[in-house]
Amino acid sequence: VTITGTHFIPVRKNGVESLNTRASAVEVGDEVLVYPAGSPAAQWENVTDVSTVFADGFFAPVPFRSSLVVVDGVVASSWGALPLLSALLPDSFSAKLYEAGRAVLVRPFFSLIGPSSFDLLARSVWGDGSFAFRWRERLFALAATVGL
């Protein structure tokens, strides 16, 4: 599966399961949940290779009800770490914020402006995360210049 490094993926490391593991932290030998072809149930399978891919484009589904999606047979979270807050808050907090935001903002706003306008807005706001990461770096640089 190809996934951004900040997205969460269910992982089992040395027998310990975690739903909030960043994809960038997955290592060979870890286990991820997969749906084998034709199987109605997920099962743990070993990671045999990890590589970094740089590519144009993005896709970040925001499902209305579930927090998990299946991509290329692999179970992944539709949420990722919050770029601006990841230095201050634990990753587990990101999922809680996304859930609240989906309930309070996303669903009502989608109903108000419709699918086409919402898609355009989502692409502008979420994108590939680079917008938020650039602002995070700018804020840290500004804080350093003023002695914070």
C-alpha cells in the first residue's frame, strides 16, 4: 500500500496492537491488518518491505461514519497526525479531533455546499499536507527568531 507517512495504520509490533501508528514508523517484521482477496475477515500479515515514495497527487478520504478504510487490501485510518499540533499533542489526540471535526463541521458543511464545492474545498485545505507542514516550519522559525 502507498500511504502518507503521517497517516495512521493499525500495526502489531511484538504482539502489541496499536491503531495510532504513523505509517512512517512501520518496519519490516511488523504486522498490518489486511483483507486477503475473497476473504470477509481481516487478518494480521507480516510487513516484508518498506520504502519511501515521492509522487505527485493525493487522496485523503473523509468517510462520514467510519474511521478506517481499506486501501489495496490493507486496513488504514482515514486520519493522520495533525502537522501543526504534532509537536505539542500525542498522536492519539489527532483522531479525537478529527472525529469531533467531522461531526461538527464536515457533515453539516457538506450538506450545505454540496459534493462538488466540498471536494474543491477539501483539496485546497487538506491536499497532501504540505501546506500545513510549511506553516508549521514557518511558525517554528518565527518562534526561534523571537527567542521562544
